[in-house]
Amino acid sequence: MHDLRPVGYVIGLLAAVLGATMAVPMAVDLAYDNGHWQAFLQSAIITIIIGAALAIACASGVGPRLTLQQSFLLATGVWVALPLFGALPFLFGATGARPVDAVFEAMSGLTTTGATVFVGLDDFPEGLLFWRSMLQWFGGVGIIVVAMVFLPELKVGGMQIFRSEGFDTGGKVLPRAAQIAAQIMAIYVALTLACGLAYASVGMTGFEAANHAMTTLATGGFSTSDASFGLFQGAPEYVSSVFMIIASLPFVRYIQLVAGSTRPLLRDPQVRGFGWTLAALVAVIWSYRVFVRGDGLEHAFREALFNVTSIITGTGYASVDYQLWGHFPIALFFFIGLIGGCAGSTCCSVKIFRYQLLIAAVEAQIRRIHSPNGVFTPHYNGQPVTEEVLSSVMAFLGLFVVTLGLVAVALGMTGLDFITSVSGAATAIANIGPGLGEIIGPAGNFAAINDVAKWILTVTMLLGRLELLVVLVLFLPRFWRI
Amino acid sequence: MHDLRPVGYVIGLLAAVLGATMAVPMAVDLAYDNGHWQAFLQSAIITIIIGAALAIACASGVGPRLTLQQSFLLATGVWVALPLFGALPFLFGATGARPVDAVFEAMSGLTTTGATVFVGLDDFPEGLLFWRSMLQWFGGVGIIVVAMVFLPELKVGGMQIFRSEGFDTGGKVLPRAAQIAAQIMAIYVALTLACGLAYASVGMTGFEAANHAMTTLATGGFSTSDASFGLFQGAPEYVSSVFMIIASLPFVRYIQLVAGSTRPLLRDPQVRGFGWTLAALVAVIWSYRVFVRGDGLEHAFREALFNVTSIITGTGYASVDYQLWGHFPIALFFFIGLIGGCAGSTCCSVKIFRYQLLIAAVEAQIRRIHSPNGVFTPHYNGQPVTEEVLSSVMAFLGLFVVTLGLVAVALGMTGLDFITSVSGAATAIANIGPGLGEIIGPAGNFAAINDVAKWILTVTMLLGRLELLVVLVLFLPRFWRI
Ligand SMILES: [K+]
Ligand SMILES: [K+]
């Protein structure tokens, strides 16, 4: 029998902390004097009591290390339990949301997906908007820590190539994981403050700046308006683009940067690959807008930069409905959402390094074709890639595509049309936010789809955020054998 | 400098043979006395003269073996040159087709895709319909030979796991490749005859039976009517399903079967995987039709069996517009087209064995997660899978998905809508035939799309049929270095 107490202890503790943070939106509501603060008080009491009770009940079983099974269960358990507690303010609050909508929204928040089932955000109580942003902000930093501390050890999806990264800050003695996590959180906070100040300096109100700073750094994409970034055209789009890009690079590089070393950041193959890919895509859309559609240079550049950055990083803000730019951008935006940012950032989706490993595999394959008797190993960042990593990446990509297909089919089964099913599956598994088509496209939202589809998407967001395998292994009887 | 003469010699020879076979549709037109036979005479003269001239000019350079570069160039060259010659009857004949349409149709034939740009097939001269069917029939047997003799040696897309297969007929002494090829052709002819007789026995005219027998064994999907299999509902759907399945299994197993050994066929993991997948999908669609849509048991079973078999094998016949069955089957049919049949058959697409290798990789990954210090190698058919095969399969899958995405985006750029772009890219790269949506769906065809899109699709069919890498390596300077 596996001892589940260490898992319950951490989850309980995190839930209690989440409950305590509900004081922030409560304070926001009190400050705005909108009479909505009780929803957070109620939610906080329930969350803290249950969380603390769970932690206390499990405290006796806590040891110095987690087993493998406990680690997997913990990662999944956190992203199952916290959305349930995080949903309470939506249930009790002004939205009076049904459970399916409340859980969808909280899961969309904590997985940094940013798909929303709520309409009329502009008239929401400020605390509730703030809570949505906070959920994304927590989810963003949470995933960096999981990606750096857990996934490499768990050998999931090829992340083991970063195993030494988290603990290798420029040749120095190995700091402890907790120290790294603390440094990352400090950087995350600092960048969020910088982003908020920048937003405020280009015309956002303090409240808008604070919310969007949190959801930008989390590459989350929740906004304070139904119009998303449509309200903030112009300079805020540039500011946002810069910080979305910053949020998409490996955070461990910023630790090294703070320590005075720019080289690891500039030489990181993920950073370079991401930069070139982004530049190429912006150039393509920009040229298309200017030469084919006849739009103005700056206007076309700004909208290309902002919307491409938003989708490739999986943030999911929309400043315009790019579906109106013609058929070509629609298909392109569908596929660039499947690229994603760098591992070790707040980004989701397939991620740059997996495409780079794919290219390395193709290169090795071509060399092999050319010289059938030679032995060629794919290389990444100058290092040979082991068979284990390759087969992990292959397993991830295969699962990603197959899951995408199964979810799309399941959504179709609930009655959604083709473009909504396929783009809905993609946007949920890659944690992007908006889908395509009239219903869930950048100008729409997820309010109108049926409840079964909402539950399917909720589970898919969880699967995507935890790189699929972390959740799926839990359903294998073999996994639970000692 | 590479000696291109051996390549030119074989292409010239094959072109001359193709020209000679134009006597068959000419004879058909003469027999039906429709006054259309001159188109084939003209085409045959041009094709034979150019082909023979090329062969004679290159004959001096022919040696006993092809180099690697020559092998790749030959495979691609055959599927580029023969469609150009095969297009002549469409140019000169009753269709008076423009070059883009003639080449599209011939490429769709020889790659066994089965997408058509022609409308009014029911009123076509019989010889022209027969020529379309013959192109597919040649393309089908051509690809089996390429897949068995060339691809394993060229180490393309993981096909090297079948390297010994073509030459291993049940433990006996190794026969020569030419002997195997001859046996396969004999089996292909025999199965085509059997299929034609079966079709005739369930109500098709002799002409219809002959045409559909050829396009069934090739899993090609060209029909003699705009309504495709809509004219042949009932018993012909069962006959067709049986022969489409036969055409999707590895043909080398039939050689062993003829030699009296049933075991290799029944124990082949590809055959078993394909059988179970097909059965499961038919059961799903059947249940959906019966329980959700309230259709009759036999009617629902027959249409589910026929249409699922048609799409999973990549044949592409349609007996009904399954887009009218609701949203769920549409999304499902999109994804089952990406499964494909067995390697070593006339099928295209990703193919069963690559999914099986993917599953093996996921299994090894899960074992590795469970026991981080163990060493786990994926297995296929009881044998460990080498890193080389895994990385080849990964390269194939990656290229497949990325090419699909790029082609879809390019099609979108020409002005096609999302569902037409994405399903058009998929149906071309997987050589299925029909796409989805109103324009190119099972009830539509490719006549109405723009010329640029037709050229893009023509190239994509070629890429897909030759497993992508066979064509793509030719564009790498490195490949041409000795
Ligand atoms: K997002
Ligand atoms: K086909």
C-alpha cells in the first residue's frame, strides 16, 4: 500500500495557503466598496479549514523524500485540488456560476489556459477579476517549479535533458532545489512588478496594469474586459509583447543573468530557436498584412507582433479578431499555437526544444540515409541525445497528437462543429486560450458550449499543463506496483 | 558528378511501357465506339517516343547496381515523370483539361490518392475512365514494390524494420528481389480479377466491375461516377470492404499464404493491429448510428463498415455523405484518415506499425518512469527496436505533422477556408482522396479550387506517397556530396 499522507500534507498546505491569499481579492473588493467581499471570506474559510485539516491529518506521514508514485500523484493532485478550491469564489460570488463553469474557469486559470466561460467581465466585481488573474499568476510560477524540479527527475516527455540545468548555475557549487525555487519566485515577482509599471506608464489604470501584469507573466491571457486587449491598442501591445517573450524563456537563465552572466541566456538553443521562429512568423504575417491586405506599416507590424507573440507563447490575448485577416492567418494561427515557448518558462504546448530534437532526429536520419554504414546520433546543444530522451519525446508527441484527436472527436460527439471541436481540443491541450471559429474564436468565448464539452475541456487543460504523461500514468495499474 | 543515366534509363523504360499500356484504353474506346480513341494514340506515340529516346540515350550508363543517390532520385523521378505522361490523355482527350487539371488528376491516380478535378464522370468516354483506373492500379503495385525493395534499404521512416521481410518467405532460402516482385504482381493481378468477378456478381456491369476492381486493390478510390459508390449501395459495399481490407495488408504475407503458410499472416502484428483498430472504429460508428441516430441495424452496419474501411485504408470511396451523420463522425473521419493500413500494402498515410512503435515507446517510457534505474528498450514483434528505427519513425511523424501544417497554411494563403485547407492538406499527404467540408468533402470534388492550391496539392500527394523523406532529401546539398 502506498502512503498517501505526504501527498495529502502538501496539497492541504497549498490549499490553506491558497485560501489565505483570498484575502487579497477580498481586500480589493473592500477597497472598491462593491459589496462583494463576503464571497471571498466564505471561500477562504472553507478552503483554509479543509486544507489545514488535510495537512494536519497527514502530517504524521511526512518524510524527507517523496517516492516516485507520490511525486506524480502530488503534481496531479495539486492541479486537481486547487482548481476546486479556486472555483469557490465563482460559485459564491457575483457570477453565481454553476459548478461546471466555476471549475472550468478556475482550471483555466491555474493551468494558465485563459479560456473563459464568463461574459460581461467589464462589469464584474474587481475582486473577482483580480482572483482570476491571481489564479493564473500562481499557476505560472507553479509550473516553472514543477518543470524544473519534478519533470526532469520524472523523465517525462524528454525533459530529462534539462536535469542538470536547474542545479547548474554557471559551474558553481550546486544550490539546493528550494534555493532555486526561491530565486525563481523572486525573479517572477520582480518581472511582474516591472510589467505592471510598464503597463501603467502606457495608459492602463493601476487595476488593469496589475491584472494584466499577472496574466502576462503567467502567459495566461485572462483579461479584465470581454474585449481582451482590444481596449489597449497601441503602446500597451508593444509592452505586452516584450513581457510575453520574457515570460516564455527559461527562467533559470534569469538567475544566471542576475548573477552577471549573459552568455547562458544568449547561447541557449531554446532561446535562439524561439527568437528566430517568432521573428520569422511575425515577418510573414506583417508582410501579408502590408503587401496583400495593404495595411499601414506600423499598424500591421504591431498587430502581427502582438497577436503572433500571444499565440506562440500560448498567452492567448487577442487585440483584434485575426480571423478577419483572411483564411491564411486562421490556418497559420492554428498551427503556431502548437509551437509553444521554452521549457522552464510558464509556456505550455509542444515547446521549442521538442521541435529542435525532432530536427536533430531528421538530420541524423538524413546522414544515415547518405552513409548507410555510419552511426549517427542526434545532437542537442552540442551533446548527443540518448535513445531514452528521443523515445520520451516521441512518446510525448505521439500522445499529444492522439489526445488532440480523441478530444476533438469527443467534442464533436457532444455536438460541436468541426472547427470548434478541433481548435477547442488544441487550445485546451496546449493551454492557449482562444480557439477558432465563431463560437470560441478570439472574438468569442466558451460560455455557449455544452456542459459535457466544458468538462472534457477542463480535463484536457489539466492533461496538457502536466505534459500528459504525469496524469496518464496514474491510471496504469502497473504504475502502482512497487 | 553523379551519373544520372541509370535513372534516366529506368524512367525512360517505364514511360515507354506506360505509353504501350495506353493501347488498353484505346481499345476500350474503340470497343465502345465513342470516337475518342485518337487521344490515346496521340498520347501513346508521344510517350513511347520520348520514353524510348530517353532509355536509349541513357542505356550506355547502366550498371549492375544503383547508388544510394540514384535510388532516391529514381523513386522520385518515376512519380514525377509518369504523371506527366499519364496526364496527356486528359490534355488531348474529351476533357480538354488544362495542364494543371490534367497533371493533378494523373498524380492523384499514380499516387493512389483518388481526389478528382473532373465533374461529369458518368458521361466520360469509357477509355478515359479506364485510364484513370489503370493509373491507380499501376501506382498501387508500384508502391508495394518500392516499399518492399527500396524503402527498407534506404532506411526511410522506420521501414528498415521490414528489411528482412521481403526476402524471408518462411525460413526458406532467400529468393531474389525480382522474383518477389513478380510474385507480388501475380497476386495483385489475381486479387484484382477476383474482386472484379465479385463486383460483377453483385450487380455491377462488367465495365464498372473492372474499373472498381482496379481502384479497390490500389486503395485508390477513383470511380466511374460522380456519385462514387453512391450508385452501388448494398452488397457491393460488403464486397468492396472485403477487398479494401485485403489490399491493406502486407502483400508479402500472401506469398507465404500461397506457399501454404497461414501463420505469418495471422501472427503479423500489423495485421492484428489493423484488424482490431478497424473493428473498434466500425463498432463505434455503428453504435452511434443505431443508438444515437436511430438507424436500422444492417443499414447502419453496412455504411459504417464501408465508409470507415474506405477512409482508414485511404481508399476514399464514399457511398454516402457521412458529413450528414452529425458533427462527431466528421471529426472522427478526419483523424481515422491519418491511421492508414499496413506497410507493404497499397495504403499510404502514417500506417499501423508506426502507431505500434509509438505505443511501444510510450510503454518503455512508462516502465522507465516506474523504475528510473532500469534500462527499457521498446519492442516490436518481440524484437527490440533500435534507436535508429525510433529516430527514423520520429523523423517521419514530425515531418508528417509539420508538412501537414505548412501545406494547410499554404492552402489557406491561396484563399481556401479552414476546413478545406486542413482537410485538403491531410487528404493529399495521406493520399486518401476526399477532404471535408462542402467543397472537397465526400460529396464534392477538387474542380472548384484555385490553380495554385491544385499545384500545392499535386506536390503534396507526391511527398505523401513517397514517405516524405524520399523526396525531401533530394533538396539537400549534403545529400549530393559523395
Ligand atoms: K494561455
Ligand atoms: K486513395
